[in-house]
Amino acid sequence: MGEFLRFENITKRYGQNTVLDNVTLEIQAGEVFSLLGPSGCGKTTLLRICGGFEPPDEGRVILDGVDITNVPANRRAVRTVFQNYALFPHLSVWENIAFGLKATGQDAKTILEKVPKYLELVQLTGYENRKPGQLSGGQRQRVAIARALINRPKVLLLDEPLAALDLKLRQRMLIELDTIHDDVGITFLFVTHDQQEAMSISDHIAVLRNGRVEQIGTPTELYEAPRTSFVAAFIGDTNFFEGTVETIEGDYCTLNIDGFPNIHLFNDKKVHRGEKIHVSIRPEKFFISAVRPEVTDAKTNLLHGKVEEVIYVGPHTRYWVRVQDWRVSVVQQHHGYGLDERRIKWDDEVWLWFGADNAYMLEHYAEVDEQLLALPDLEPEELEAVVEGGTQEAGATE
Amino acid sequence: MKSRLRNISNWIIGAPSFVWLVVFYAIPIVLVFLLAFKPVDAYGGLGEGWTLKTILDLRNPSYPAIIWRTFWQGIVSTAVCVAVAIPISYQLARMTSRWKNVILLLIIVPFWTNFLVRIYAWRVFLHADGIFKNLLVAIGLIENSTTLLYNQWAVLVVMIYTYIPFAVLPIYASAEKFDFSLIDAAKDLGASSFYAFRRVFLPVISKGIWTAVMVVLIPAFGAYLIPDLVGGPSSELVGDKIAQRVFIDRNLPHASALSALLMLAVFLPMLLGKWLNHMRRRRQTREGRT
């Protein structure tokens, strides 16, 4: 259907802090697009600019071919599901859902017709007369969704809609959100700091960091082909290796990674001999065995190490393996009971191997600050402090 | 056993306040009502037995006008105070805490000066030779012969001035707790700023507004110092009459009857409102169940 919502060179500053720095995004009609990033990355600010609650300092917002940068919030065909839901406490569920219709001056007949339909969509029929205070978190959120959808917006903005729910409920609401999206076919712009949420619901994800777009892509692209170390570390777990290119053989090259001279890699970045590069290898891309495997394929890289840690979590086991100077994280899925011929224990000598196509070269590498990834949700004032710290951190590493 | 112990200790903790309320509020109020039925003796004391004469005396032909004036002045000053206090509170609640404290202080500071001094200041201000009067004459808004003092308008202005802080504080207390993201949400749903203010802000802080109404209306009905000092003979309120009956006529039963009348005038509509609200809520929950 083509481009539908477009953020064009959006810049936003709060005093000294640049919260959004020249952000350009294109969102297709009818898709679920996620803005993913740690606290202070500017994702909520971008959402507020889209909703019309804050003007950008520079740049334009274009919706369906119309520049809406200066259109006030109440005239935009954009609705928001707020993080705290912002339900009107003095109004019943029915009145909350009908609010948008009444505020835009629709007649009583339309209201009587539409409200029950949307109550049904979010499975709240029978709760019409409850006040928000008498609802559970999940129910409140469903009221917020119905209330936002009833005016048939062109875009629905969801600001961390699941953050306030507990884990089980979050997973259920995620499926429900997906169903609602299929039902109404409205473009969803979803803001979250939770990569799993973003991965499971989105058609496309933009990873934001310090007010800049780090990478845009489908969940698979971001996971399998992260452009930078930040994306690789933020979405899932990974291992980083640094090495020097030794030889080039067609589409492949060999890398000297600190004492392992002959690591084969798919050369998708067209690197040259002698170049220093960083590589990301996901833990599940490794195979692990206590017995040395028969490696006949030249594209398979074999490493030898010692198990430092074993964490059994049911469907898979996570190992930390010391391979010379590297501590490698390995995940092995259990495909069947008793399949592992010999159980691997602490301090066991093991063999690791991975295919040349399963390691990915990074365009940009910087030490990833684990603490930044682990930051909890913050209030706007606190957020500014983090942004300040964040930019300093970025300045130091670049 | 344990719960009974807790019950007893609750009683002991609550007892002093309870005794205080009974001795200094409940009993005097009952006394005021009872006094209205006592005859008066020639020396300003209370006579023997009971009588309905005082109640019948309330049909004094000068009273309806005074009662009517008390009512409309009370209601108008309350309405103006609340109408001014709402936007002030709205802005205050949105301010950063530093400015908020400064403004709040400015609102409260007048309380530090004596009430009488403030009223006398108004007398100076509105005086026939006062600055304000001279200014208005100079601009040509009024003629030199117009008097700003000693009429019901002066009473109204000073009453509004006096009671505005009483209206601001409870409304501000509610507005401060108001979640302003609700205004964003209302606008997001297509509401204009005014619609959001009227349909979201006002209903949510309605408790504070009703407290303000009570806090202003009750003293406004009973006001007597203000009409006494800045009003004239044509702007007497019920409060003045009560004071006259006590201090000049030394007719306590009559003063009590007037006080009781005022009290009922405030209390009965309040009870009626409560009852209506209660019935409405009951109807709503019944509808909710079906």
C-alpha cells in the first residue's frame, strides 16, 4: 500500500539535550511498526510528536500525504493508548468509550450503535457501568484501546501499553492486540522498551538510541543481521568477537580471532585483507558437544573450550564456555528427552562449532553499556537526566 | 477477644474528640435551637416556660428583603469566588513547584494581617477621598457624587475579596492531584481544550469545588462584620440582624431563631442534595446489575 506515515528529519531538543536527532521513518499503511529502545532513546517523544502533544523543533510529520506537523492533537486522525491508560475516572466504561464520539459531536444514534460494537471487540460487554477504578489492569487497557479505536483513527499510537501488566497478562494482551489489529486493520505505532514485545507483534521495528535511528527492519532482519553492536545486544543475546581479515576466498573470508587463525565467515560486508572487524554470533548458532565432531565441511568452524557455567532452563540449556580469552555464551535446544548422549557438566572440556554463514559482521561496534539496557521506565524529568548521561556515554565511545 | 480489645482502644482514642465535638458543637447548636422557643424578660435574660412568640416574630416585614439579600449576596460571592478560584487552581497545578509556592504564599499572606485591618484598608481604598474613587472620577467613569462605600456592592466586593483564598485552597488541593494526562487523552480523542476542561477537569475535581462552595457559602451567609463596616443601612444582612438582636436589643431568643433559620437554610439543601445523589447512585447500580 506504500508509505503512509512519514517522519521527516525530526529533531527535538529539551534545553541542552537533543532528544531526537534528525529522525526519518516511513511506516506502511496497516502495519504494526514498533519504536524500540531503552529509556531515554526518544521513542516516547517521537510518539508524542506524532500524537500532536509536542511540536518538533525541526522536521515534518506527514500522514496519508498531508503535512500534519502543525495540526493540533484534537484535529489529527491519530489516537493514543497511553501508558497509564489515562481513563477518565469519573466516567463509566461506556462513557469512556463514547467520549471520543461525544467530543466530536456525533449524534446519540451513532453512539448507541458503535459503543456496543467496540465493547464487544475488546470483550468488555457487560462491564458498561463499571468505573475504571473497579477494573483490573487488563480490562482498563482494553477500555483504553476501544476508546482510541472508536473514532476509526488512521493511526493508533500505543505507548508501552503492556508495561503495567504482569508477565502472563502481558503475553495474553499481546495476542489480543494482534487480533484487534487484524480485525480493524488500522496502522499501529507501538512504543516499547521490551524487545520481545516488539519482535512478536511488529511488521517492522525501528531501534532507537540516544535520539537516533540505529536500524530499521523486520524482526528477523534485526535479529539475524544487526547493523551495530547495540542492536545485536539489545535484541536478544549475542557474543562479540574482534578479528583481522586474513584471506578472501570468493564470498567467504577467513578471520584471525585472537589465536584462532582460521575462522571462516560469509563476507557480506565486502571487507578487505588486513581490516579489523567485529562479529556477532548468537548463542543458539553454536553447537556443543563433549565429543569431537567429524568436521569435513571447510565452512564449519571448530573451537575447543572448557565449560564454566551450566544453566538448565527446561526447553534449552545455556552454557558459558571459556575459549582461550573469550567467554562464549551457548544455548542448546533440547529436541528430545535423553537426546544428549553425554550430559555436559561444569569444567568439562567441550567442542563448539558454528557455520560460516551463522556469524554476522557488524558495521559499527561500541562497548555496549549493559546498564543502559537494563534501565527501568523513568518519569520525564528523570529521563532527561538519563538522556544527558546517555549522550555523554555515546560521545565517549565514538 | 482481640477485636473487642481493639474496639475498646478505638473508643478510648476517639473519646476526647468526640467529647469535644459534643460539648462545644452539638450541645451549643441544640441550645441555639432551644433558645428560640424561650420567652425574653425585661432585662435581656430568659423568661420562664416556652413560647412560639419569637418564631412568629420572624414575620417581621423588614426581614424578607434582608433574607433575600443575604441569600443572593452569599450565592453571588460564592459563585464569583469559585469561578475565580478554578482557573487559578488549574494554572497553579500546572506550574513548576517553585512558582507554585510563591503564588500560594501570596494567596495566603493576607491571612497574616488581621481581618479587621483588611476591611479598614478597603474602607480607605473605597473612601470618598480615596485613591480608587479619585482615579475613577479622573478617568470619567463615575461622577464625584457617586459613593463607592456603604452600599451592597461594596459589601459584595469585600466579601469576594475575603473569601477567594478559602475557595482557592480546597480547589487547588483537588487540582494538584489531577492527572493532566487526562487532558491530553481528551484532546487526543478529539475534544477541544474547553470541552476537555468542562467534561474532564471540572468533574474530576468536583469534590474540591463542592468543598469550596461550602467553605465560602456558610461564612458568607453568616457575614456581619463586612456589611457592618463597608455597608450602609440598606445593605444589612441576616448576620447584622443577629448581632443587633444580641448586642443592642439583648434579645437572645430572637437572635437564636434567626441563627437557626440560617442554619436550616444551609443544612436542608445540603441534605436534599445528598439524598438526590444517593438515589441517583442507587438507580445507577441497579441499572448496572441488569
